[in-house]
Amino acid sequence: MMSDPQARLERLTSMLRRRGVILPAFEIHGGVAGLFDFGPIGGRLRRRLNNAWLEHWAAQGDIVEIDSPTITPESVLIASGHVGEFNDHMSECNACGGVFRSDHLVEGFHSNPDVLAPKDLDQLISNNNVNCLTCGAMDWKDAQPMNLMFSTRIGTMKGGRTAYMRPETAQGMFMQFPALYRHFRNRLPFGAVQTGKGYRNEISPRQGMIRLREFNMAELEYFIDPEVESSHDFSKWVSSRFNFVPDPEFGEPLEMSPGEASTQNIIRHPTVAWFMARTWDFLVSVGIDPAKIRFRQHEGTEMAHYASDCWDAEIHGSYGWIECVGIAHRGCYDLAAHESATGDNNLRAWRPYDEPKIVDKTVLSGKGAVIGPSFRDQASAVNEALELLIDMPSKFPFELSLGNGDKVTIESEMVEEKRIQSTEHGEWFLPHVVEPAFGIDRILWHILDHAYLESEKGGEAYTVLRLSPSIAPIDVVILPLMEKDELAEMAHDIHRRICSTKNLASYYDGSGSIGRRYARADEVGVPWAVTIDHESLQNGSVTIRRRDDGKQVRIQSDDLVDTLTIGPSANLF
């Protein structure tokens, strides 16, 4: 069925709302832009997508899952740079007070307005006579940065601490590096994943599920030794042609395998290339059209404050090319920032030398006559912490972290420098990090967008969601030919058996004609439909119908659970 893209988008959005997939949140109270509910179909779809993501990365063998709080103390986000850097520019209309993201106002006049400085945004708005989207006026205040984090407080009254709802899950994984390092027996590389809610106070949420204020994300932090050459086997993708859009400074769009792109240094680090290839695998496995995936490298002016290289996996759909995954080489930025902010040296890993080294170095030694009276019961812990200092302080006084988590202030008169010679068998260093960060809601939207197919059947519009069976929210619909006693009883019994089976979901539908019921199931992406008829009562067989082509075969009802669990094979049809 041919139609214009906007009309198709409206029908898709209407269907998702009508069938309980994605709905506006708090609608009876007027709703809130950028907040959505996942209904009875959408909630399970999102959970299955999350589970598929976790299973995909767990299969690598050196990646584990953690779960951190969504409320984050301000000091963490000051150290990470989010308090100072996590901004978008906004433009306010003098006439009506409407506020909009500045880069959104000038999208039609610049290829990548997100990288522009405030004065450049103001110039584009002025030169192109951009109207206010609310009142139509052309009277704008200068573009101003706005921090996107939701602030809150931990505790009450004077004892309260400033905090934020987390804008990403990454910082929780950096905080847990010491525990992860112990878990992996002090050996790199290894990774941690986390899924859950993130929060960004978007200036002007738009495009449905694309730009939200509360969203579902899934991130992976992979810790590596920067001095160990990374080795990855790209043979699986040797014949795969990925679409790459490098920084324009370095080249034109091209098609090649990820191994070739790594070898030719188009992708600057092989581990980044590895995660790009594995990301492509995941997106395709959950139903994204591979022809609608491309990897775009961030331009130098666009690069996040922590990244030395970054690629976005963009997916094409009803809203054009949309960033859905960011794969960044974060270097040691985060661990170094938190170490600097706290003085905690436990964020380092150990690298043994091939041969021991004799080293002359300067260390700080506590003056017993001063340390003892100054710190009393903590004196021993202070001396031990001084001995373990990796870097000499640049100035006095400085804060020294003790092994028990306490901190003390060290004045210059408390210590003395000593020159010592020692045999060293290795060194402590800050690991580097490669991070694939996934926007689950954006991916889910594109799965629905790519799976939504319209046609005509019997002169009427017919909709099918061709969802991958691995993430379809409902595995099978149970349909008694008629809701008569014995047929309905057998259908309900089969429905209960399937629902009691791990990882299978079924629903019962006995209302209306069998054709209408098939259509309802196809519309929400149910891969299989099972019909119970009079022959079922005679010999225990049922008809199983495949969503994607409508083909049907009969099997024994006792075999149904096993057939659905392993996936009905092609030769069944």
C-alpha cells in the first residue's frame, strides 16, 4: 500500500497507542512532553530487548552486569565533567517566552548545528529569519547553555547534599572498578554492563521516542591496558560491507568490512572496531534492517569531552538518520578524573614488567614526632598511605586517602622527602575504556518502524509487525475456532501450559471471526497463532500458523511447547 511517509508515521503511532505498545504518560493530567508509558505489549517488548542486549554481551565471556543507583551525588558528576559540560544551547523568544534548542531552530541551514558556538547559532537564526515555533515572531534572546541534568537532594534540611538523577549509567561502573578488578582476578581486559533509566531535562522534546526526558539506556564499559596491543578476530565479518561516514577531514563515506576499516586506521583503535562489529550484529539480530545502519565518526568539534575517538551507529527510519548507539574510546579520562577528585588510588590496575627494574625515586616519609600527635590512632594508617602514594603531591597541604575510606590533610611539616632505590616488578596504571552506549528506546522505535508493514487484504488495510521472534512480546496466540465449551476448555488448557513455561508468553483470543483474530495478532507482531478446532478434540492436533507468510501446518498439541521453545523450523512448513 503506497502512501506518503508522514501519513504512514501517523498510522504507526496511532496503532502503537491503540494496541498498548507506547502511550503518552500522565495523559489525563495533560501529559508531559518527553515522557511515555510502555503498555502491556510495549513493556514486555522492551524487557525482551533488554534481555537480548544483556545476553548478547554476556556471551563474550569477559563481561558482567552490575546495577547502580539512579541518584548520583554532585561530586561524582563534577569530577566526570557533567556539571560543567553537559549542556545544550537554548534560544528564548522575547515575544512569547517560548524556549527551543538553538540547534533545532537552524537544522535546515547547517549540516551539523550541534557543534556550533552560541554566537554562530545566533548568527544563523538572524541571517535566516527563523520564526518562533509558537508565536511566529523573530525576536530572540542570545543562545544560552542549559545543563540537562535533573537536580535533587539527598537528605533534608542543612544535612542534605546536592545530587542529580543520572544522565548516564557509566559513572556507576567507574565507581565499581576496584570490585570489578578483583572479580576478574586483577586481569585486563574485562567489561561491565548496566541497563536502566537515564534522565535528561531536554529543552524541547520531540519526535516521539527519539528525544525523551526519561529514557532507557544500556551501556558497556570495557577496560583495557593501553600498552597491550589489542587483538580481535574480524574473520566473521570479512565479507560484510558496513557503511562508514568518517570525519570529513579524513575522508568520504565508504563501504568496507570492520577489519579493513581498523587495518586502514579509519577506525583508530581495533577494540572500537570490534565493538562496532558486535553492535551491528546485535542490531540486525533484533530486527533492524542492515541496509539502514551506518557508522558516523564524530567530527573534532563534536567530540565529547572525554573521547579520543567516537562513532555513532545511526539508523534510518521515519525521522531520517538517528543516532542510536555511541561507541567511544574514553581513554583514561573518567578514572583519572575520579582519582584526581578523591585521591583514591584504587582505580588503577597492575602491569608487571618483563624484567625487574632498579629505580631511584623520591618518596614522602612521615615525621613520627608530628604524625603521631597529629593523628593519634590513625597515625599507622597515615604512614601506610604515604608509603603507597603513587604520585608526589604538587603542593601542600593535600588530602591523603586512607585505606579505610577516611581522608586526612597533610601539611608540609608533617613529612620529609627521601631518595630511595628499589627493585620494582611492575607499575600501577590507569586503564583505558571503550564504551558502547545504547539508547534502548530509540532502538525499540526503529525496530517497530522497520517491522511495520502495510498492505491490503480483501479490500481492507492490513498491518503486520514482523518482529524478530527473539524479542516479540507475545510468542503465540491461542484461538479456539469457536468459544464453545470443549473448544474453549482445550484452548484455555493449552494457553495455561504455555504461560507456565519459562520464557514463553501466550494470550487467548476467542472474540470475533478467526480472520479478525489473526489480524489482531499480526498487528502486534505475534509470530505464531495456534487454532483449536473440532479435529483437535478428536485427535489432539492443532493448527499452527506462521505470521510472516500465513502458512499453516498441523501438529500434536503435546508437541506445541517444545516446538515453540526451540522455534518452529523451516522444514515444519
